[in-house]
Amino acid sequence: MSTAVIEKDRAVAPKKPKKIKLDIGTKTALIISVVLLLLMVVFPLLNILTRASEGTGREVFANILESAVTRKIIMNTIVLGVIVATVGTVIGFFLAYAQVKLNFRGKKLLHVIALVPLITPPFAFATAVISLFGRSGIITRDLLGLTPTLYGLPGLTIVLSCSFFPVAYMSILGMMRNLDPALDEASASMGASKLRTFFKVTFPMLIPGFASSFLLLFVEASADLANPLVIGGDYTVLSSRAYIAINGEYDVPAGSAYSLILLIPGLIVFIVQRYWGERKSVVSVTGKPTGTQTFVENKIAKFFLLVIPVLVTSFIVLIYATVIFGSFAKFLGVDNSLTLDNYRYIFSGVGYDAIIKTTTMALIATPIAGLLGMVLAWLIVRKVRRGREFIDFLGMLGLAVPGTVLGIGFAITFNDVVKIGDTTVLPQLAGGGAIFGGAVAIVMVYTIRSSPAGQRSGIAALQQINPAIDEASASLGASGFRTFRKITLPLIKPALLTGLMFAFAHSMTTLSPIIFITTPETPIMTQKILAEVDSGRFGNAFAFCTLLIFIVLGVMALINLLVRGKSTNTANTPIVRA
Amino acid sequence: MDQTVKATTSSSNLQLRNLSKVFGQGNEKVTAVDSINLDINPGEFITFLGPSGCGKTTTLRMIAGFETPTAGSILLDGQDMSALTPDKRPMGMVFQSYALFPHMSVYENVAYGPRTKKMPSAQIKTEVEAVLESMSLTTMANRSPNQLSGGQQQRVALARAMVMRPRVLLFDEPLSNLDAKLRAQMRIEIREVQQRLGITSIFVTHDQDEAMSISDRIVVMRNSKIEQVGLPAEIYLRPASVFVADFIGISNFLEVASVKASTEGMAKVAVLGKEIEVPAHKDSLTKRSILLVRPESIRVKKAQAGNQTISGTQGRVKQVVFYGEHVEYRIETEIGVIVAVASDPIYEEIVQVGQYAEFSFDPMRSWLLPADTH
């Protein structure tokens, strides 16, 4: 039937009857979201491009070929990205494999622990790792009598791999769950052993998953700013170089230029991924599993398959224990006696202000980001035919662009009034002297960094909903917008929930874009943590991290309660089919 | 079902004028519907029948407004619908997947349309309850759609479309997800409701039995075009083309020689060495033609003992399928394999595989039609 072709665009043909137009509500939603995206991503990026082409910026580009220092920085960034992407993908795969193919006690717990790094503030890992394994670390020096050099590539590898592997884990897990068990059964029925089935059937089908998570991790790791600042030592990468250029040398063109180089891998990966995404039909999403999942029963195989997952999750638990214990210790590793001094310090000083303001701004940004993501998803999947790829691209750009780049873009764009010709269209939004102490720009950054997650999960959820459901609503007289409110939104509520929770956690733990636009009037928790770590007050940093983690968990629980509570018990059930 | 849902005051007529739909652009253009014309009478039950990809669903979706025609117009009681979005068209649709809203109860599903129309709530309650009652769904009102059986879901989908009192009801293969028995039962229910309310209806299916049993008229589609429009009996017994004959039911096509005109609507042809007079399509005299004989028109009897020849009228039985009320034979003959159906067979007279059988047919039960298949 025509289902295969209805996706195609309408053809231009002679004697065209009047075109059916989008209704007002849909059109408004489309215009508002596109304007927001242009303002929050495209505009800052264009400004970076302009500034990077000025004097010192041009020098940076010229130096790529000439200066050994610049080349070294670029090489460092690539090496770090490749190592972390490899390690993270391998860890992610073993964890996913254990979840899908192994039967063991504590499987759920392993899953939860594996996701914990997603909500961990950027310095928690680095600081805890230094305290445990550094030159004067509790484990290395006190227990083993070693004094290793952790600063630099080794430390960055450990910390970044642990921070980012959940991304790989989630994407590979999703893919493995979607593999039809009947394929395994078919392979077995043709006489293949479990091992042969794995290498000949399972593994080849997972290659796109590996590739995409590798690329994703590469971008995340190569663009990270927080950890290179704390544990990078003299291993300089592009993001830390850009940070120094702007915050230390006050050389905006050079900073823009470094960040522009950083943007390149991000954009390439983003485009490759989209191309790949179109083609990943190798994975058989049949909806109805036709067989039952078989588990690996061989004891020896099971043991070896579980080594990595157990080690990694234990490590995460250890880190968390260190962070929490460290927040109550006088000086972890030196004086382990318990105290509340760290918390007292935070609540007495500027820390309290940072907690309140960061949380408030994240709470403002979260619903905006969630809604923006869902509206974009809906427009892309259901409403817009021509240009949907472009809107999708614009929407995802907020995440595809490294935080450092976005931060610099915001700083140079919104630190001044925005003018079109001679008319001021926007007041100064960022930096000292900005309206609301620069809070508007920060909320904007939170929003644009978080909405892509909502957009992705919204698109995935919408694609699972039979378009006939929307059509049924239309044929019953509902406008496009009423259909969105009454039918689509309730059906994608679980996705919305995920989007909202991610948005909040992401906002609370983000540093790289914020560090360039934070002001004394609006202190940000992650930036405060950096300051504490920088001045060696690890206890305060641990206390901050602990508080941050609990705020994130608390708000996530609250969102869960709010969004789930209102929905009916059938909201999670998928499309009705006979 | 009772009569609580009142019939719409007047039935509507629907006209399709040069309706076309082209998907894609440039080199990837696919013509899904090619300039079709059709007049549907008020209160008529029309079925679009055809193989996959023939354009029947696209046509339906253009009528509903989900696809924009590339050319042509859709007139409802003379008013052009082309510029109206689906929500502005007075048409109800029943989807193949039912498309029930999974987050709403049965009642809420049915009330969705009236609520969208901002009907007074008292009226909504009365109307929804009446429709549910008429579809025997009252006890299911508070259930969630996925707590219902396939047949019940189907009824909710129908109730939801009917409560809007549409001027046209559109059905997109609504029975294809049901098992055979339920399908037959729902056919009758749909037909009954449609006749009671007199709603002009269009039903898309690829199931010929469904089309034959439910429709006033059948529109057979092929390769984006209408192949034939006619009453079910006309489509089956007087097909306009080999395609139609072949698509609906089983056909034996016999080569004919020396076609000559006879009395009105008849032709003299030589077939299997005999000259007979058969009903003929008007084009069969001018074009190369072929004789259609349906399996049930062929009489089969055991060949006389010892007579084991294969000729034009006798052959060896290759396959015997026993259905209970009839037996289906496949007989290898000089002119190819002939399919014959013997209804209400006498046990002793059933011919076994490998045995030889004579066959014959009544010329009045055959049909001469043009042989070319375009």
C-alpha cells in the first residue's frame, strides 16, 4: 500500500490544487522554536566565526601548520578523544552485554550504578581520583607506598572514561535489546555455537552502535573542559587552551579560534552520525520479539564477561563513597576525622547563594528545554515535510557544539546589547552589568544544552506511535495543536519525563559553557567547585558535590512524581494493535 | 444493536474528478493515483478493491485529506474539499490499526470528537452513550482500549467515527487485523450500521470476499487507475478485463477461434473443437478475446473405464482438494490445467488423483472478454 511512499514529499506537478496549510498553532510553534534556536545557537556560532577571523585568531590558524605547540595541543586533544572513546565503548559494551545476555544477582543494581556518572558533577570524579590514587593518595601512597603521576593523560583517561561510558552503555544496551532473539535462535538451529553466533550474527549487527558511541564519546572527551582543568596537569587540550586564552590572556580572537578548531570534530561526528542513523536499518526492530532471550550459562565465560562490569561499577561506588566521606572529613587522606566544617563553610558563605541560584536557574530552564525538545520532535516527525532535516539539525546543534565553544559564543554575543542596524533588539544578557546579573544568558545556555535530549527521545517516542493515531484525531475534527496537546503529548509523556530529568541533571552539572558567562552576581555551583578544587580545599569541593548530587536526585524524583502522577495508568502502553 | 443512533438526515454524494497523486520528485516520481473519475451516490457503499500498490489507499487518504492531490478535485455534494484540512472535512475514518488513543478510555475515545467540536457536555454524554449502546459497548465504556479484544476495538473505532455523524465514512482495510470468523461477522455489522444510517461509505480492501459481500458497488483498481466499476455480480460474472476476472475468484481462460457476432450481447465462438454461442463483452468482437469459465461452471465426471486419453474435454486429475461443501479439482488437459469445483458432491462420484475425468460447461455460464491485459 501507500505507506511506503507517503513519507515522500509532495511532488510539484501541473494544475496544483490549493495546498493544505499548517494551522495557526502549529505555525506559531514552528516560528517560535526556530527563532529561539537561531538566537541561542546559530547567532553565537556566527559571532565566533567573525571574532576568530580577527588578528590573533588568524594567527592561531596559521600556527596549526607552523607552531609545534599548537600542533601538540591538537594532537593531545585527538589522542585523548580516541583513547577515551575506545575505553568508554569497551566498558559500555561489556556492561550492556552483561545486562542483556547474562543472568546474575544484582543485575538491576549494576544498571543503576552504571548510570550514576550521568548525574555526577564534573569534578567529583577527578577530585576523588586524585585523593585516592594521586601522589599522596590514600590508596597509592598510604596503602601501596606508590607515588604515581596522575596528572595528565593517565588521570584524564580514567576520569573521562568513567564519566562518559554511560553514553556508550545506553546506546549499545538499546541496540542489543532491539536485536530479535529469533536471530540467535536461527543461528543456533543451523548448528552455530554461542561463540560463533556472537561473532557472526550479534557483533556485526552491533557495529553501527559501536561506531556511533565511539564517535559520541570522542566528541565529549575531546571537548571536555572541567577535567583537563583539574587533572590535566600540563597536558593541554584545545578546550583548556581556549579557556586560558579568554579567561587568562583576555585574547578573545585566539580563544574563538581554538574553540572553532574544537568545533570541527564535533560537527563532523554529528553529520556522520546522522548519515549513519539513516542507514542503521540492520537492526531489526520488529516490535514483537519472536523468541525468548537466551542467556550465557557457561560459568567460566560468565566470570570473564563479568570482570569488567564489576570492576567498573565497584570503582564508581568507591568514588562515590570517597566523595561523600570526603565531604565529612577534615582533610581526606591527611586528617580523616569527621566534621561538618565543609558544609558550614558552604552554607555560611557564597556557596549557599550559588546553590539557590544554580538550582533556580536550572529549574527555570528545565521545563522550557523539555517543552522545546518535544515541540521540535513533534514538528520534525509529524508536521514539517520540507526542511525537517534542517530543523532537526538546528535543534541538535545545541548539544553537538562543544560546551566551551557555546560558552565563548555566548560571551562574545551577549556581553553587549544585540543590535540589528542601529536598533537595540536585546539588552545585554551576559556578563557583569547584564540584566538579572547575567542569569538570562545562563538559563539560555541550560535550555539549549538540554533540549536536544528531549528532542531525541521525543522523536524516538513519536516514531513508535502509529501516525494513524494523529490522523484519527484530525479526522475527528481536532486541529494540529489540539492533537499535540490531547494525543501526542500524553503519549510521549515518558519520553518527556526522561527529557526533563536529563535537562535538569545536565544543567546542574554543566561547567564548560557556563564558566565563560558566569558573573559575581550569579554564582554557579560547578564554578564554585572548580574554585575550591583549584585552591586545594577538597573537603569543600566534596561537600558541594554531595549537595549537588542530592539536589539532582531530589528534583529528578520530584519531576518523576509530578509528570507520572498526573498521567493515567495506561500512558505507558504503546500503540494499540490487534 | 438497537436503533438509538438516528440516521443522518440526508445522504451525501461524492465525486472524484481527474484525481491524481504523484509522490516524489524528479526521477523518483511515482504515480500512485492516475487521473481517476468516480461518482458515488448518496448512501452508497463503495469498495476500492485491488492489489497492493494499486492506489486504493492513497485515493481514500486524499478523500480524507491526509494526502494532497497532485491534480483534480474531490466534490462532496458539489463542494470542493481540496482546500480543507482533514479536521475540517465532514468525514469519519476507521483505520486499519484502529488508531484508538491508548491513553483514553473507550468512552473518552468516542467523546473525543464531540469534545473537540465543543458540544455541550450533556449532549456529548447522550450521544456518546447512544453510540456505545448501539455498538454494544456500554459495558466497556470505562475500559482502556488495550483491554479489549480485536473485534471490540474495531467497534470502538467505528463508534468513534460515527458519533461525529460524518457525511462520508471511510474505511481503510479495517478488518485485516481480525481472524476470519470475526472478519465475516464485522462485515455484517458494518454493513448493517451503514445501511441503517444511510451514510455514504468507502471501504478499502484487498480481500475480494470482503468486497463482494459488503458493497453496493465495487471499484477495481490496478496500477493507479480504475479498471472497472460495477455491482459485485457484474464484477464477478461480467468482468471487463482478464485482470479483473483473475483478481476476483479463480478463472479458467479458454482460447477461442473464429469469433463472430451473434444476437445482442452474444457471440459465436469455436472452442475445444465445437462452435458455441456465449455471452460476450462489447469489445470482444473487435479485439483478440478469450473465454472465461469459472470453476463452479465446470461439470466434472469420471471418464468411462478404459478411456485414458487426454484431450480438450478430458484429462487426468492432478489434485483433489476436499472442502466439505465442495470439491476442487485440478485437471491436466490438452489445453492446460483446468480448475473445476463440484458443489455438494456425491461421495461415490468424487474423482481421485490419477483418475481420468471428462468435463463440460454450459455456454451461458461463460463470458467472452478481451484478452489483452494492457
